[in-house]
Amino acid sequence: MSGVNTMTAEPRDRAGKGAARATRRSGRIPAVIYGDHKDPILCSVEPIELMHQLHGQSFYSQMMDLQVAGDTHRVLPRDVQFHPVTDQPLHVDFMRVGKGTKVTVMIPVYYEDEEKCRGIKRGGVLNIVRHEVEVRCTPENIPEFITLSLEGLDIGDALRISDAGLSKEVQPTITDRDFVLVTIAAPTVVKDEAAEAQAEAEAEAAEGEEGEEEDGEDKDGGEE
């Protein structure tokens, strides 16, 4: 499960684009806390502290205790707006999470034990189908990440969401199939050689058919 980070914020008095620009001119980033059937709270965060959190692992799936004017709000970061040119954060949305609240989050998927993967040793190619999986669960059950071992996999093998070992409290949002996360594909060279061999076989078969047709024409001519 994910841990809980801590971050401080300062209250803001006014909403609107003008107030947000004024907040940014003062060197802070405007933010809002919403959700859990309570009134939204306008606040601002310190840019360096926010960037530190953004560069950490699993920012959008990590619960956070946001401290505003002496009060602590358990929140989940939901959105960060960035400047289209400078990539600097312009606004942050935090969703307040209460008891029993279920959230939908993206969980990163990591793959390990490549050196123990039989298929890769034989020249196979690691084909990662999903780097993230969307799940729905309560905040206290959010996995920090999913780790899958490639040990023992051979060419043509695959790992699916059922191999991820998710607890019953964590449900993928895709429920109608056991979708693939990673496969060990055949090496490109082998595929190319197989394609060439098939093409040669087809060419030889075509030549054989042409030869039979020519023989038939000669025989017809002799009978005349």
C-alpha cells in the first residue's frame, strides 16, 4: 500500500483567474481541495515543495496530509496544470478523501528478473503492453506499484492482470477480460527468417504449377 506524504499549504481568500495570477506572482502556486461532500478550500503551495513531490514515485496515487492553517486534510492529488511553454505548474487539484471513499488511480507496473527469463536468454524480446494499470479501491488500499517477475517465462509466454496478485480490495477497472501486461515475443530475426522461408516455399510452389501447365500445353500440341 502507498504511504502518506505530508505537505503544507496556505489559505487563499479569492477565486478567479486574477487571484490565481496574483498568487503566482507572489511566488506560490494556487491550489484547491474539494470532495467528500464538503465546501472547497482555496489554498496555495510552495513551488519547490510541489516539484519535490511531483518528482517522487507515484505522485497521483500517493495519499497526502495537506496542512492548511493548522488543519490537516487527507487528500489525493488529482490534477496538475502546467504552462504549455515553460512546463511550470500553474494549478493543483487535491481531492479530499473520507472514510469509505473509493478512488480510481493509475498504478505503475514494474518488471524484474529479466536475467532469469528463459525467453530473453534465447533471444526473445520483452514486449511491455502496459506500464500502468487503472484500479479502483479505497485510498488506504492503493498499491504503491505492481511488480511482476519474468523468471521462467519463455518465448510466447505472457503475464496477465490475474498474475499481478492484487488483493480483493483492489479491482481493475477493466473487468470483462484477463488482459495482458507483458509478453515475451519471438526475436525479430527468427520472424524474418520464417517469413523468408515461407516466401521461398510459395515461390517454389508457384514455379512448380507453371511447369505443370507448360507440360500440359506441349502434350496438347503433340496430339494435334
